[in-house]
Amino acid sequence: MRIVFMGTPSFAVPLLRKLAREHDVALVCTRPDAVRSRGKKLEPSPVKTAALELGLPVLEANRMTPEVQDRLRAVEADVFCVAAYGCILPDPVLTMAPLGCVNVHASLLPRWRGAAPIQRSILEGDAETGVSIMRIGHGVDTGAYCAQASCAVAGKTADELTSELAELGGDLLVETLPALADGTAVWTEQDEALVTHAAKISKAELRLDPAASATDNVRRVLASSDAAPARCEIAGRPARVTAAACGAGCPDVAPGELVVQAGRVFMGCADGSLELLSVKPDGKREMDAKSWAAGQRGERGAWGRLE
């Protein structure tokens, strides 16, 4: 099958690689080089890097201009496959290929339409999430879907879950394309009564808070990223918490209290305690809790929400 692939972040890379093994990926469309890390240098998207490694032609575009559409049309693809491209596709593009445009969305639609389905599934404590192969329409993730696959959420970080869903989505897309080609794919319209929306995560949402439950604070740590890290003030200094767990077998710790016991660090929450496993104080390297505790004076202190 002749395919145009559209994607930008690391989530889309396993999908591209799996498609390239099974089909003729005639063109890869991705967003242009941009400042993607803390440095000031322009960097290619993960999809562009992977496409060049695979020897595939790349088209960089952040808008579907007439010139871009002419390039897409000239490919004469059977289908357009999209995964987190980050660009609105106009009607001429949606109908350009005989089999249309299909999108790999990282949720079990209609749950978690929108920009941050993976983080939202973690924050809400969903038991499972997954991927959906869906038609692209005019609304945000509103199209019918023809295939879904699921996986467990509990205990996984956003990065771990993203990687797992990317592999799952790539396998599902490859399995689904033959049904698209022969017309046997069965499309299911989304039940609007079950829709939830996955708005972009704000930094404020992931600030740890002694007034929240230990479980909610752990979920914030799991859902955090470089763009929106889980942060708080610990022993008078701002820091990013990079790993934590609900405190099992810990002493009684009041909300906002910090207790160091035998190299373990417990932070009091509304309903118990959070055990700090690793932390990155501002201006310092990331370290495990035992190393951090070794630099503290006394066994009790305080922690709080950053404003």
C-alpha cells in the first residue's frame, strides 16, 4: 500500500517504522525544525530524524498551503496515516487519498479527546487506556473509529505509557490497513454521552500539594514531563520530584510535614504520606532520596506547594 505518513513527536516514530517495514511510505510530512529542548538550537522533529534514517523523503510543513497540497497530491497515495502531526488538515487533504485519512489517537475514544490523553488518563486514575484508529473530521478527535487496543495504566509514567501506546498503535495500524483497503473495516460512531476532554496540561496542575491525597500527588509525579514537571518546595527549597510512591509502613506524618527515617523521606499529605524516591532540587543534579536525605540536618522539616 502506498502511504503518506504525517507525524511529529516521538510517539509517532514507532508507527512510522512499523509502516515502513510493511508498506511503501512514499512521503513523510512533519513539522519544521524547531527549538525543542533547553538549548537555543533548531532541532529536527523525532519523526524527521527517523524518516531520514529510513531513507524516506520528508516534507516539512506547519500549514497545508497550496504548494504543500500539490506535493501531497503528486504522491498519489492510497491512504494518509496521521499520528500527532500537530497541524489542521483541510477538506482537500482529508479527501485526497482514495482511502482517506486515518489517525492513531492515544486513548479509547470517546474518552479523552484532545491534546493530552495520556497524562489525563494517569491523573484521573484510569484502570486502562489505549489507542484508536479513527477517521479525521472537522471536530477535535470526533471521527468514527474502526479499531481499538488497550493497556493498563497503573504505576506507569507518562513516558512509559507513551512508549507502550506508540508500539500498540503501530501494530494496530498495520493490522487495520488491509481492512481499509478491502472495505471490510467496521466504523463505530462515538457516543457523545461518554465523551471526556483531554485539555493540555498546565504546569500549575502538576504542583504537589500537602492538601491533596497521597494518591493524587503520586499521579502528578507519574504524569509529569519536562514541559510540566511535578514540583514543590522541600525543606525550604524548590525542587522537582521525579519519582514517588504512597508511603507504606511510614510514621505518622502531618500534612506539610517532612520526615526522614533510615534514609527514607516521607512527605505528609491530606490522607497519609508520600514517599520521596528521587528528586532534583533546583540548580542541582537528580538524586535518589537517600542521597538527598544525607545532606539534610535533622529528621523533621516541612514541604509545601509552590505558588
